[in-house]
Amino acid sequence: MFTGIIEEVGTIKSTQTHSQGGKLTILASYITSDIKLGDSVAVNGVCLTVTEFNNNVLCFDVSLETLKRTTLGYLKAGRLVNLERALKLSDRLGGHIVQGHVDSTGQFLTRQKVGESFIMRFSFPKEIAHYICKKGSIAIEGISLTIANLTENYFEVAVVPHTIKMTTLGHLSSGDDVNLEADILAKYIERMLIKDPVKSEKSALTMEKLKDLGY
């Protein structure tokens, strides 16, 4: 589990792909201070397991499913990536609950400077539209952000200078694919409202019932 507060921007040293998946080798410095074999690290919002490490070099195996669902398969040597170690129970939850389980990919569209901050616009696929709401949380490339504006085709987030400086957001070009993870709370509510997701059978828990309970 993660918070979406990026600890460090690392650099891809090398990538390998094969028929069953691939391998990422990443150069880092800050997060390697207490890394152990088997630790979880979010790489651009994707939860991966450390399989090898040596000084400032971290290695991760990547499954074929992850390569298909995320942007990790497009990464090349020299590319910058957002890194966050798994949350400790004693840590402050500065962002929101992020699992590192990417739902889908969207595209970066535009960046507009407003004062010292930026309004950044992203497209999103229709299959995750019902999880996205104005003023709700979303993880973009592993970064916890709040949706400031929402339409049927895109959403916008307001990004402060610190976030631009400490993440890869300032390096995005129009048309770049990005990993998107919706708020886990929305997914649990959806599951509660559907008795059998396979058959789409409705449960006894309805929106009216939730309202009656004070939600």
C-alpha cells in the first residue's frame, strides 16, 4: 500500500522484455538507504517487488499482465520514473490510499501555467469514468492528485511547483501515456452495490439505502 507521495525520481538503467514479461533496472539513491530483498516499490504507480539490489541499483521483474495494462512496457533507458516505498503503519497518510494496482492508462493532453502552479489535463478511458469524480482523488503515474475539473472526455488537476519539481509531471509531453489508478473507496462501494458482478445482480444495498444510513 502507498500514499501517492513520491519519494524520489529514479532513472531507468535498462529494460528487458520476453514472451512472459520483463525486467526493469532502475538507478535510485534516496530510497535505497533501507531497501530489502522482497520490498514493494511503486514505479510510476505500479507496485513491483525488489528482486535484486546493489548500492544504488534496483531490479524488478515485471509480469506480462503488468506490461499490457500499464506504461512500463514503453520505458527505455534514461527515462525518469516516480518511486515510492510501501507505506509504514506509523507514517502520515499525506496523499490517499494507493494500491499500486493500475486500472488503466490515459493520456497527458495539456499543461497551463496559472500563477506559480499548473493546470494539467488528462484523458481517461470510459471503463473507469464512473470511478472519477470532481474533488476526488486519483493516482497519476503514482502521484496522489485531486481532480479539479471533470468532463466526459478529460479531467484536470491543479499541480503546485513542489510536485512538478519532485515528480515526472514536468517532463510529460502532449500525447504521453500515463498510469491511472482510481480511488479504492469507489471500487468497494461499487462492489457493495452489486451482489454478483459476473451476473450484474443488484444487491439489497441501494443508493437510497445508503442515503438513509447517512452516507
